[in-house]
Amino acid sequence: MELSSKSEYALLALLELGRGFGQGEPMQIRQIAAHQNIPDRYLEQLLATLRRAGIVRSQRGAKGGYLLARSPWQITLYDVVSCIEGFDSSKEPPATPQTSEGSVIAEVWQTARQAAEDVLQKQTLQDLVDKCKAKQQVDLMYYI
Amino acid sequence: MELSSKSEYALLALLELGRGFGQGEPMQIRQIAAHQNIPDRYLEQLLATLRRAGIVRSQRGAKGGYLLARSPWQITLYDVVSCIEGFDSSKEPPATPQTSEGSVIAEVWQTARQAAEDVLQKQTLQDLVDKCKAKQQVDLMYYI
DNA sequence: TATAACTCCGGTTCTCCGGTCGGGTTTGCA
DNA sequence: TGCAAACCCGACCGGAGAACCGGAGTTATA
């Protein structure tokens, strides 16, 4: 039930991209990695996955980098974690050849997971960006 | 997000114990393991954990075995997985010394997890047993 | 009281995967 | 043409989950 650092990194990176959304300027891996202190070599792989899932797009060559493929409010957190965690399409067909006990358990578990996924589905990247800005505002006010 | 075999085994075992609840007869590890085909040596450890968490109690010696410590309807599925997965009390205090971005993400994640836990909290072992019986009934009717 | 049937406890092994690197290839801008 | 980036691929490491085992402690029962 723990948030894997994989997903956290991805979210952090997208947050960065999301706030720079609008001006066509792509951001480099290095920038993002440094700003959120994520191992850049690792971030590279994550962004590759996000690109294959159509969440970000990349621009090669000098002055290249990454941009969001869609606007922040049409990217749900579920999109992100599901693609990064790899439980989207084509998975474990032999996952449910169980006994009646097993299937009942699987069923309940499925319900619980569904509940969590619903929460993630309702939150968009835009929401995150906003919350983040709000929080920074508050933090600033309380700063001595 | 996947149900660990650990938790699945535990649930399976408790299901077994739950259905035999009432008559004071304890069940042996071997029996449970054989009936649900779980590696018995492994099940032993899981039951030990459940015992320490006060979910089952054990009777040593000849004719010994395991029994539920409370009745099935006062054991929630959350009790089980949280104790087996080990995220009950005393865990990672340094889990949130993050940046403002990080804390926002953690917050949302927490909400999602909470939703899942609520589902588990509402389901008792008794519910599982009932569902299981119902399912077996249905399966029997459809049996050629 | 002896014995068999159990739980209990601790280590050990094996496997798998998240996370990490290094090196090399393409692409595009200046 | 040179440089700066994304891109690809494969190997490595450590730790956690999963499973195995030997032996010691406990108890009902004959």
C-alpha cells in the first residue's frame, strides 16, 4: 500500500512540467531532476514510460526536452500511476483460477482497490499544481 | 496495489477458522494448509503474527491448534491485512520531511489509501464466510 | 509418567524486482 | 560540423518477500 518512489518521482516531474505548461519551452531531464532531486538516470526511464503512454511528448536534439502531451486538467493521477506501475492493459490472465474462497477474497480486494482508484481518477494534474501553489502561499505566510 | 500472497494466505486461513467457529475444537496448521494448499511451514509464521496481534489464539500440545480469538463479526479485514502487512503502530516517523510538492502528493495518496482502508474496515470476517457459502451454493446450482 | 501431537522460535536460502549505472546511438539546433 | 540533448539497452546491486528447516517447549491423553 506504499507509494513507490517510482510513482512519486513521476508525479513530481509531471508537477514540474505542469507548472511550466503554456509557454512552448520544453524542459530537460537534468533541470527537472536537479530541481526535485531525483536521480536523473532513473527519471529518464520514467519519462520514457510516460511518453509511450502518451502522457508527455519529447523533443529531441539540442534545446530539446519534455512537454505535457495534453493539458494538466486532462491528465488524472490514475493515468500516471497506472501507467507507471504497469497495471494498465494485458496483464495476468492466470490471475483468477482460484477456489471459491480465493475468488471471494479477490473480489473484496478488487472493491477496495477500486475505491482507491476512484480517488486517483478524480484528481487531475491541474488540481495538484493548484494545491501546490496554495501550499507554498501558506508556507510563505507562516515563514518567520 | 497487488494483494500479497501473505495476506491472501492469512485471509484464507482465517476463513477456514471462521467457518469452524462455535465448536471449541482447534484446527491444526496442517489441516488448514492442506485444505487451502498453503505451504504449511509458511502458514505457521503467518499464524504466529496473527496470534501476536490478538486475532487468533493458540493451544499448544497434543490436540492443540488455532482458534479465532474473537467472533468472526468482530474481526475486520483491515485488522488482518494491516497486521500481516505490518503497517499498524510505530512506523516510519521520518516519512514526511518533504518539499511542499512532496507533501501535497503524499496527502492525495493518503486520501486514496484511506478510501481503500475504509472498504476493508467495513468488511468483517463473518461477511466473507457468508459470501463464501453463498457462492458455493450458486456454484453447486450451475454445476452440470 | 511417557509419548506423540502440537506450537513456538530462530535462522537460512532462494528468488524477484525496484532502483541504479554505464556506454553507445540518434536527432536537431546553431 | 559540433554539441547538446533525448533515446536505447543491458548489467548490476541490495533488500524485501516467500519459503524451508531444525530443534526446543508445551500439553492432552493413554
